[in-house]
Amino acid sequence: MAFVIAVDGPAASGKGTIATRLGAMFGLPVLDTGLLYRGVGVLTERAGADPDDPRAAGAIAATLTAGQLDDPALRTRAAGELASRVAIHHPVRAALLDFQHTFAGQPGGAVLDGRDIGTVICPQAPAKLYVTATPEVRAERRWKQLKGQGEDVGYDDVLADIRKRDARDGARDAAPMVAAPDAQLLDTTEMTIEQAADAARRIVEAARARWEGSQETT
Ligand code: DC
């Protein structure tokens, strides 16, 4: 397979920033797969359908296009909650598979970040990271981000959101959030973004060297 970097982890762990940095460092396109679920959640609600109805949300997922992912409404707190709700449905996850596989299959490789990239979407990815941080630190990062976007929200509410989403994303039976057995754990609790990006680069460089070695022998 092409050189795919799978970056998984819980909400606001830093995985999105790390994925973007890795894309720039290694010259690879980046897909934030959370946007797909955010898109399905927001579009389902806009259509007046029920996000908790697997068939309704699955039908919307089947119509999702790349052009719909730029909408700033997908970055809100409400969109994150809707995303986590529609993400438990098997038909939603099935409808989004092709898009993710096509992105991952680009000849030069790709970076994908999400919850199930290293376990379900690209289990053969040559480089896998599972990025974590304590719920409190993640809540603080997400709270600052939301405030920066102009959302009027308190830290305690953001922490409660994070805990609820961790529980829902980790407990669902469809592709639950879990580290792949062969993923490298990266705990960013005590790290600046520069330190986290640097640690991620070292992990990926080592994986790339192994991958290049395996390409020569096949
Ligand atoms: O990464 P994020 O916060 O944008 O993700 C929003 C929600 O989407 C998350 O709570 C669970 C879901 N999601 C998922 O189930 N699988 C993915 N690969 C990415 C996101």
C-alpha cells in the first residue's frame, strides 16, 4: 500500500493539528475524517431528519460530497455533538467508506485523522499514531478554540461534552474509538504543539524507514 499515516485519538487531543503538520512535513494530502461525520450530522438536522435514526442519517451520508466539507458550521460545538451521534450508525459508517478509501489510496500516500483509521479504514497503514491527552487539557484546548470562533461557552460545559463524546465514541459497537494494537501512543498532555509535532515526525520517520525497507524486499 502507499505510505498512509493514520492519526487517531479522542476529541481535541491535538490529532488534527498533528495530521496537518505531518501532511506538510511529508508532502501528503490530509483528510480530517471528523468533518465527514460533522457534515452528515449537520446536513441531517438541516434536512429536518432525526440524527438518531440510522436510515435517515445513512441516506444523507450517501449523498455527502467533498464540496460540503468547507462549511464553517461544521466546526461548531453543536456539529461535534451531532457528529458523535450519527457516527454510531452502521449505515453512516458504511456510506463513508469509499470516500475514505479513495483518499487513502492516492498513489503518493495520504494522512487521515479520526477515530478508526488505524483499526478499520486503513488497518495496513505503515504509520499509525494514537494521540491522547487528559480530558481536562483537551477541554481547555477546545474551549479556547471555540471562544476564538466566537462561541459563548463555559469550560465546564466543554469538559462535559468531551467526557460524553469519549464515552459514546468508545462504547459504540460500530468501529469504536480504540488504539490499534500496532499504533504508537503519543500523550500530548504536557506538550506544546511544537513538541507534539516533533514527536510525531520522529515516529513517522521511523515508520517510513521501515516501510521503505519493506518496499525494497517486495
Ligand atoms: O474529530 P472530530 O471531533 O471532528 O469528530 C467528531 C465526531 O465524529 C466524533 O465524536 C466521532 C465521529 N468520528 C468517528 O466516529 N470516526 C472518525 N473517523 C472521525 C470522527
